[in-house]
Amino acid sequence: TNGAKKAPNPSPLRNSKFFQSNMRILITGGAGFIGSHLVDRLMENEKNEVIVADNYFTGSKDNLSKWIGHPRFELIRHDVTEPLLIEVDRIYHLACPASPIFYKYNPVKTIKTNVIGTLNMLGLAKRVGARILLTSTSEVYGDPLEHPQKEEYWGNVNPIGVRSCYDEGKRVAETLMFDYHRQHGIEIRIARIFNTYGPRMNIDDGRVVSNFIAQALRGEPLTVQLPGTQTRSFCYVSDMVDGLIRLMEGENTGPINIGNPGEFTMMELAQTVKELIDPKVTIKEVENTPDDPRQRKPDITKAKELLGWEPKVTLRQGLPLMEEDFRRRLGVPKDA
Ligand code: NAD
Ligand code: UDP
Ligand code: UDP
């Protein structure tokens, strides 16, 4: 597509018929929330060998403990802003802090991770002829002036704001992906992920679903940032992983939105968590941060048509699964 050149194939042996069904898969950021669920799913297939490269900035070895020592699994402490020389067939490039608290903590590092990290993974893909998938974000649409957001929408992003290290960083990462595709014939896939939640999120991750669940379980007030009418659309992690694998193994480069179109205001989310976990908790309105998008909801027509994918788990089904995991980790049993 796009008049791209055919990628070189420097590894004839791995691509011979003897090896065709075996896949060596690199997951950058595989010790994180979405990455570790992706590892679980890919490890279920006995033909897959999985390598995780992660610097543990927001991820943790605990998320991968069941695979450490497994003969088809390898874990490397590695920062993607440094070159990486290995041989793989597929690269799921997730490495990047995703929570605003963490990506704003060292914004220069966030930009480097997005730009230099993606450049390095593209250089690796080019050298070994691997296919590479980038987990981009709905943040590329900024504070969107079109609703719901289609992939054709170019976005409304502040280039000099406190969120720019993340959203502009991902926009450059997408540009690099397409330039390597057009210029060097690299096989690329771009997923634009919308807010995702589920078990294993950092308890102090700072994102809204994990905050509300942890607050409700600790009997603290749920902190709704003003105005509370801003909306998000929340996708359960098993649906997300399914969408990412379909995109990787399908024929389309994307970008393709992957998310759940069910849209909620933050006040509605707080009410739902309160009702599900503890009707006695209170809701406290607190100040918001700059440039917070006022609305967000994916148009998933493309994912449905091109990937045969749509989310299956509703927010009311997914929240209790996350509650169970948080109860275990916080040591708050159900009828305590
Ligand atoms: P996460 O913070 O749990 O995982 C990110 C992982 O990347 C962590 O394990 C972290 O240690 C690692 N990492 C960060 N910088 C690195 C570096 N320089 N070198 C190597 N490893 C590094 O976040 P997540 O929610 O699992 O997000 C995964 C990907 O999905 C990210 O690229 C994120 O931008 C994207 N995404 C997530 C969401 C969401 O709602 N969770 C939404 C949109 C996009
Ligand atoms: N790179 C890497 N692993 C590889 C090949 C390349 O990390 O297996 C890095 C390399 O260090 C470079 C980047 O990817 O910084 C881009 O590589 P490319 O070959 O496209 O560009 P060049 O090295 O010519 O700048
Ligand atoms: N938010 C909130 N309370 C919190 C954390 C976040 O009301 O404790 C709001 C925040 O203002 C934003 C939405 O929840 O409107 C989603 O924020 P999050 O950081 O989870 O993800 P974002 O989509 O902004 O990256």
C-alpha cells in the first residue's frame, strides 16, 4: 500500500517452511498493564516465543511472574531509547507510561520514549524484516471537535501543553511508522487505543477507574475532577488484547480505533462505582488539570468492518472483575 517498497528479508531460514508457523514476538512495555495481559494471551499459543523488553518505570515483574523461567519466555531489562539487537518476527511496541501522572513526571523522558524508542523499534523491524504494531492513543485527537472520533479526524492538540509530551509524542511515533512504511517497506500496524481498564492496573496509577475503585475500597471519597460532565469510553482489557492481536495478524495498517463506544461522564462513573462497591462512600469534586479533553468516544466502524472486532465486556461487567483483583491486592475481602 501507499507505493511502499518491499521489506528486505535478511533471515531466510526463519521464513522457510520449517519455521513458518513459529513466531518470535517482542513486546516492549510487556511488564505493564496491557502488555502483561497481551503476554498471557500470546503465551497460550505453543508456537509463540515471547520476549518482553521493559525498563520497569511503571511496569513490574510481578505482572509476569507466572512466565518467568518458562522455556518460551524471556524478560529483558531494557530501555527502548537505547538500541536493541535481537531477531524477532513481530514487535508489539507498547513501551511508554500511559497514566497522566507518570507521563508528566519526566516529560522529556516521555518524548524520548515515544520518539527515539519508536525509531529504534522501527530500525529493528527494518533490520530483521519484522512486522511492528504501535499502541497509539485516542489522545492524538486532543480535545476533539468531532464526536465520536473517526480515524480520519486530525485532532485538536495543544503542541506546548503539559500533555503534549504524550499526545504529540504519539503523533510523531505514528508519523515515523508511516515514513518507515513508505520509505523502507516496513509492515506496520497502528492501534489508537481508548481508555482501557482491568485487573493489574497499578493501584496508584492515577487513572480514573483505578482511582475510584481503590478509593471506594479504602472508604475514601471518590475524587471527581471538575466539571464532572467530561466523558470517556472504557474498554475492558481482554477485549483490548483481542483487538490488538487481530490488528497485528490482519491485512490493514490502520490507524484503527480500538475501544468501547459506551460513553460515560466522570460523575456517572463515580455513581456506578459507588453503587457497585459501597453506597456509603461520598463523592468529592476536585480541581482538574489543564487541557483535559471534554469528551471522548471511539467510532469503531473500521474495527468492526476490517477486523471483525467489537468489545464484548460492558462497564458493569468489567468493574466487578477489577474490584475482585483490587480487593485481593489491597487486602479488603468482600464482606469485611
Ligand atoms: P503501563 O504504564 O502499565 O505500561 C507501560 C509499560 O512500558 C510499563 O511496563 C513501563 O515500565 C514500560 N516503559 C515505559 N517507558 C519505557 C522505556 N523507555 N523503555 C522500556 N519500557 C518502558 O501502561 P498501559 O496502560 O499498559 O499502556 C500500554 C500502551 O498502551 C502505552 O503505549 C500506552 O500509551 C498505550 N495506551 C494505553 C491506554 C490505556 O488506557 N491503558 C490508552 C491509550 C494508549
Ligand atoms: N536499531 C536498533 N536495533 C536494530 C537496528 C537499528 O535498535 O536492530 C536502531 C538504531 O540504533 C538506530 C534506529 O534503530 O538508532 C534507526 O535505525 P535505522 O537503520 O533505520 O537508521 P540509522 O541507523 O541509519 O540511523
Ligand atoms: N479523573 C477524575 N478523577 C480522578 C482521575 C481522573 O475525575 O481521580 C477524570 C479526568 O479529569 C479525566 C478522566 O477522569 O476527565 C479520565 O482521566 P484519566 O487520567 O483516567 O485518563 P485520560 O483519558 O485523561 O488519559
